[in-house]
Amino acid sequence: MNIVKSTGTFGFFTIISRLLGYLRDILIAVFLGTGALADVFFVAFRIPNTFRRLFSEGTFNAAFVPSYSAEMMKGKKKSNEFANNIFNLLFLGLFFLVLIVQIFMPAFVSMIAPGFIEDVNKMNLAISLTRITFPFLLFISIASFFAAILNSHNKFAAASAAPIILNIVLIIILFFSKFLGDELVYYLSYGVSFAGILQLLFLYKSVGKFYSLRLNFKIKANNKVKIFFKKLLPSIFSSGVTQINILIGTIIASFQASAVSYLYYADRIYQINLALAGIAIGVVILPQLSKHIQSKKKDKILLIQNKALELSLFLSIPASVALIIGSEYITSALFGYGSFNEIAVKNSAKALYFFALGLPAFSLIKIFSSFFFANHNTKTPFYISLLSVILNIVISVYYFKEIGFIIIPIATSISSWINGILLFIFLKKDDLFSFNKIFILRFIKIIFTSVLMGILFSFLLIYFQDQLAFDQNMKSFYLILSVMLGLLFYLIISYWIKAFKTSDFKLNY
């Protein structure tokens, strides 16, 4: 396996999905803006979408792939038996979870959006929409199970392409928005669950070559299955800690009008880089890293770890610099149309600025957690993530009344950096990671090149500032032009000073 090529495959479909996601969100911004309907829909959508990220963006992989990879080495019969036991328990657990939440939905929404309680109409609509979207959790979790099997066999295309379906379905609905009026939020909610079914069917068809599904509720909960489920919750919590922090932020933000929407749009902008710099790399390296650890190939383990960390920083640091410098221009160019006014742009841009400060940390958490998971250690990242979440809550709650929603991205970034640093310290302490000679030099080169790119990007934004103004129709074009010139400059300089080499594309791990 080649990390760069495999990440490229995963990343290609992920970029397509994210770009369609941007189009989806631009249309939502145009037709819903940041008003009450937008807040309600984002709460209803945030809940299943958070679970989608938790399950499908590498977190389910974290628990499943190391265990399944170990069974694969014993033959297809053993791996199939293990997978079927996991599937049946997962299906039953999720089915009853969805059923229970549907029954107690008013109480559930009250916990997720306590700020809506005082507005009866807002709360009732949120309950109705969440009832519609919540089954998505069942469909996407099962779909993620199939994706994890494909990833274990180093087949990343189908798993990374599946999320495209959700965006296509919602975009189609949004194109008919003028005929739907206020009913649009209901159609979008139904679209979420319908897309979940389509993703499930798509991945079920793709996984057939590697796995034969057998529904059997006489489940053999042997030691291997018990160990897996003991690892599952800590894995989901620790690998998905950024999403958990954002969900907590949504809960707190519900007390301030439009704040849920501001955070949602800001979150959407930096996600494309996180998907590449953290999620894609973490998903790609885990199967191979697990196998090498099983075979005790120390040289291969060290090579994969350093290359994964290097690639993550190569992608996340320049993106962080660009988002910090151009947060307002970027937000305006992407969403500043229709109902999304200048105030919405400024507030969303503020949130983006502080999220961007934490972007490298968000990526590092994904990478460092994968190192622990490959070694069957879920406890350490779990406890560190728990500390991170508690810290996030304390900071957010303490300062919310004083400075409002903006404390949420600040707290998320601070807690994430502490999370990433602690993960690194414990990796070194447990002798699970060490730097090779090449990494340190490459890291210095990445920092240097990112600074140069930032200077050029600042110049371009100043040069095109009139064309990038809020009321300009062509502002998206000039933003894309500035981003592409900045990216091209970064890649040329990086190649020139050997921050990366073309030989990386040929190196197998």
C-alpha cells in the first residue's frame, strides 16, 4: 500500500463530497439564511450528521479495523464469523436506540437544544424534524460497518464516495425550494433519512466480494466480540472528540439567536481540509499499521507513522494559515448570498477564524489516535479526550454570558490543542512513536513554505479586495483564483525546497 496514493483516492471522493456539501450549504444559506427555520433544521440535521461523522469518518474504523485485521490473518471464515457477530449486535443495539429516542424525542431535543424550550413553536418544529432525521443514524451506522470492511481490505473508493449521495439528494430538493416554501425544512429532513438508505444499499453492494452478510440474532458474544464492544465507545469518543465538542457547542449556542447557524457554516468551511489532513490519512493508515504491528515490523511501523504525520501537517498547516488570514472573504464568497446577510458573514467568519487556529490540532488528534488504536489501546485516548471535553464545556459555559457564541470555537481549539499535545506525550511515554531523521527537517520546511504562502495570499486578498466585497457577484471567482494561486505557489516552493518528493508517490508501506 502507498499512503500518498491511497490518501489521494480517499481524498478525491471526499473532496467531491465536500464540494457538493458546499453547494448544498450555499443553497441552504440562500433560502434559509440564519433565521429560526435555519436554526431548527441545523439542530435536527446536526444530531444524525454528528453520528455520521462519528461512525463513518474513521471512528468506527478505529475499533473495528485492528480486530478485523487480526481475524483476516486467520482466514476468510474466521473474519466473516467475527464480522457477522459484530453486525448483528450493532444492528440490534442501534435499532432499539433509535426506537427509544423516537419515543422520548421531546426530552431528547430539550437536552440537545435547551435554548429552544422557551419558544414553543421552535421546539415543536425541532422535535418533528428530528423524528424524521434520526433514523439516518441506523442506516449510516450500518453503512459505516460495510465501509470499515472495505477499508480493512485497502479498498477506499466506495467508502469515501458514499457520502456524495447525501449531498446530491439534498441539492435536488433545494433546487425545488421556491415551490416548497416553509415546507422545505420537512423535505430536507426526509431527504436526510432517504439518503441514508441509499448509502447503505450502495455500500452493501460494494462489500459483497469480501463479506457475506448473515442475519442471525442468536449471537455468539465470545471474548473477541466483547473486547470489540469494550473498545467501541472509547474509540468513538476519542477519535470523534472534535465533533463531540462541536455538538456541545451547538447545545450551548442554542441559547443565542442565530448562533447555531453561525457555528454550522463556519464548521463546514474547514471540514474539507480536516477530511484530507486527518480523516483520510487516519482511515488509510490504520489497516496497514495494524497488520505491521501484528507482524512486529518495527521499520514499517515507524515509516508509516512519520509519513502520516508529515502528510497531515503538510495539508493542515497551510490551510490553517489561509483560513485565518481570509476568514471573512472566504465566508462571504461561499455563503454571502440571498438571506445570508453581512452580519451573518461577519459572525460566521469570527467563528471560522478561531476554528482555523485549531485545525492542525483537529488533524493531529485523528492521526495520533490511530497510532493508539492500531496498538489496541483505546483507554489512553479516551481519558485524554474526556479531559478535553470537560475543559471545553467549562471554558464555554464560564465565558458564554460574557462574550457569546464566539467562545465556543475558542474553547474547541484550546481543548483540541491540549488533547493533541497530551496524545503525543503519552505516545512517547509508551514508546509507541518516535521521529525519524527526515521528519524534523520536512516539518521546518512546511512551516517556512506555509508562511511564504500566507504572505502571498494576504497580498492577493488586498489586491482583489474590491472584487471580493460582499455585494460583488464575481467574488467567488476571485476567491477561487486567489486560493489556486496560493496553492500553486505552496506546491512549487515545497517541491523546490524538498518539503515533499515525487518519490513519495512510489513508496510502498
